[in-house]
Amino acid sequence: MADAPPLIHIDRASGFDGQTVRLRGWLHNLRRSGKILFPTFRDGTGFMQGVVVKAAVAPETFESCRHLTHESSVEVTGELHKEDRAPGGFEMEVSDIRILQQVSAEDPFPITPKEHGVDFLMNQRHLWLRSRRQHAILRVRHELIRAVRDYFDNNGFTLVDTPILTPAACEGTTTLFEIPYFDYGSAYLTQSGQLYNEATAAALGKTYCFGPTFRAEKSKTRRHLTEFWMVEPEMAYATIDDVMDLAEDFLVSVIQRVLQERASELKTLERDTSQLEKVVKPFPRISYDDAVERLKEKGVAFEWGGDFGGTDETLLSEDFDQPVIVHRFPMAIKAFYMQPDEERPELALGVDVLAPEGYGEVIGGGQRIHDYELLVKRLEEHHLPREAFEWYLDLRKYGSVPHSGFGLGIERCVGWICGLEHVRETIAFPRMLYRMHP
């Protein structure tokens, strides 16, 4: 139709003030007030209120709109007007509506404005995603991922994809998903791309991988998913201090980006952004030893040598209003590839970054072993099959250098930024201990 009004998206409405346009989307809500209807439409980019005045439209248009059902798909035509009180700041004076598919009144959209339980909503996850809250969360996630990629791409890192199917464990065998792999025997879903990153960093200097990772630990905490996305940078010629500096600069950059680009979504989520605005350099840095003493001062019966649990991380982070970096952990609680501290060999040059407000570890990493003989010894101590790691040992035979990196879990970071109680809302279709549907 040559004379048809322009078809626009709601998030671009500001460029069409006073013009007649078309929107394609779904009915999100309908409020009736006598001879005036107030439908709210969504199109995937945002939400917009419409106004349908009975005296200003054809009778059939008014009746069609009056009987619209929640989530019916429509094409709407009308004139846009700036309206600060309306969601998105614009309102449409509807002149015509075309219904593509009307949801049956006998089989209505199952999610209603009434209160629903979490299990019900998770079972309807494919439909729950259409809500304002889930829309906002997924937009924040999208922006975070864009910011992550831009940060590394703009700072000399090369993206190198690492395998999802691996022949051996990265961090021990107890939390692996094992699957048959043709005549080869068993393969495993990856826990991390780090070992492969070490190879690509030796080739390219600074690299990162970004993809799904899998942990088979039987955890039901609000911080854990079975399948989650992780970004992992790795740097050649880098020490523990370099990786702490990178983690700090990286987090500040991505938080500032989300604050700048997704203010409206954070407002929808009622997030107190003043807490995120405190994420500035430098971050406080404390040793594991200091962290243990802090816990004891808080009355926690914590023994040196133990790993921090969720409650411990929360207690440690409550002393700070920005992320805190904890470094130099006991070797016994860290992975086989961690470089020991030269001054105190019982300590690993590991780094955890704990988010404030009780969100726990969002970054874990450190300096890797670069000495061949020491790595062989560590493989033996951890009872790992040497033949599976011969290629990894080769990296210490041919031009080995100190190198470091970390991993950041996207879902935990989204949960922190959005101020969510549970990570299950941070990904479109979460996989958890007792959930694989939908």
C-alpha cells in the first residue's frame, strides 16, 4: 500500500510525534471507560498506551477494540502524541485496528494480573516472558552482553570460540555432565573454556570465549543454574595483579553502560540505581586471610582453609558498598591449574570478585601455573589422567609465560544489576536441578 502510514517500532516513537503511523504487536492490557477505551500495546521493543474514542472511529473499529482479548495480535493505526504520563512517553490516538489473531475468551491467556506462584509462572515461562518485568530483565541482559563484547573487542582481545564437548574435566569430575561420544567413549559438557583459552592466548596474546557452560552440582540456591553463560578472558604475560586490574576496569565499564542505556528498564524493575552508581574504581582488595578474620569478627565459626559459602560471601560484601576483590586462597580449595604464591606456596594466586548487596561471587579467576614440572605434579595430586592433558602440558613446554584470566557468569551479573532475588529470571529458559521445562 503506497499510501499506508509508516510502520514503526515503539522504541522509535519519538521521531514520529504528531504523525499517523502503524504498529504491529499484541494487546497487553485494555481499560474501558464508557465511550473511551485505553488499550496498551506491546511490540517487543516497548509498551504504548492507545486511546480509542467512540465518536472518532468507525463503529466496527470501536467494537473490535472493545472485545479485544489479552495477547491478541493486532496492527494498529493512529496518530502519535507526546504524553509524559504514558508508558514510553507517547500515546496513540487510534483510528483503525486490524486483528491478526484473537485469543479465545473461552481459552484466555493463562497469566492474569492476579498473583501467581513461582512454579506456575515457571511452567508458563514461554508466556511469562511477555510481561513488563521479564521484558525489562531480558533487555538488561542483552545490553550487558553487548557491553561485555564491546569492552573486550575494544581492548585488544580476540574472541575465540571454545568447545562445548570436551574430553576431560576443567575443575574436577564431580560436577560434569557425561555423554556418550561415538566410539571415543565418554565426553563431557564443558564447565569452562579456560584451558582452551590458555592455548589461544599463547597464540594471540589476549583472547576471550563467550558461551554456555554446564555444572552438574546438585545445588538449589538462588545463585545457581545448571546451564549458564560465561565470558572468560585470558591474557599472556599477565600476573594476578593484572587480572585484578582487568576485572575491576571491566566491571565498572559494563555497569556504567547498562546504567546509561537501560535506565527505563531498571526503573520498571524498581532497581535502586544509586547502589550501582557506587561501582567505581578502585575496588577494595582483601586477602583470604583478612577475609577469614573479618568473618570471625562477625561471629562466624569459620576455619582457615575452608571455601566461602553464599552466606560468608554476603557477610564479607556487606562491609563495602561496591565490589570487593578477595585474593590468595588456600591451594587445597582451588583448581589444579592455579599458580602458587612464591612467598607462601600454600596459597594459590586466585581471585574472586564479590558483588555488593548479597549477590556473591560474580568473577572468579587468577594466575595459572606456567611451569611444566609443577603442572605435572598438580595433575597427579588431583588424580587427573595425564593423557587427557598432554596438549595442555605442551603449552608449558613451548614458550610458556605467566598468564592469567577470569570468568564472569552472565546470569549472576544480571541478577545483581536488576536487583533480583533469584537467577531463574535472568535467562529466557532456565535449567535448574528440578526444571527442564519448557
